[in-house]
Amino acid sequence: MKGVSIEERAVNLAHYIIETKDTVRGAAKKFGVSKSTVHKDVSERLTYINKALAAEVREILNENKAERHIRGGLATKLKYEDKHKVG
């Protein structure tokens, strides 16, 4: 995201996460930045830029955090189902 200010990047990341309900990791991959950068942008910087937007993103991040053990379990299940297929 060259040529984009930090503030603009934070707002763009927030809108992306809100629209897609994507994870920090997914947003980082999409925007070509690190997970740490995404987290800092939407958790810290965004509160100074737009508190309402920051609150919206926080809800989604909390939801993702609460569900991550389920996604991890499903990923593991799929991994072992693929390994043990007869064919």
C-alpha cells in the first residue's frame, strides 16, 4: 500500500474488515502488510482517527477471537480427513 498515509490505511483496513468480517491475518494478506501492522492500525491508530469505526471493528475482532478455536478445530479436522482418504 505504497503512497497511502497511515491514517488512510487504517480506515481502509477497518472498512475491509467490517465489510468482509475477515480476520486480522486475512486483512494483512489482502493489503500486503503484517498482522502486527493491521492490529496496530485498527486497534490503536483508528481510535484517534474515528472512534465509531474503531468500535465497529473491535466488535468484529472480538467475534473472530471468540470463534478462532472453532476455525482451528475445523482446519485440523479437514487436514486429517484429507490425509486418511482412501483413494
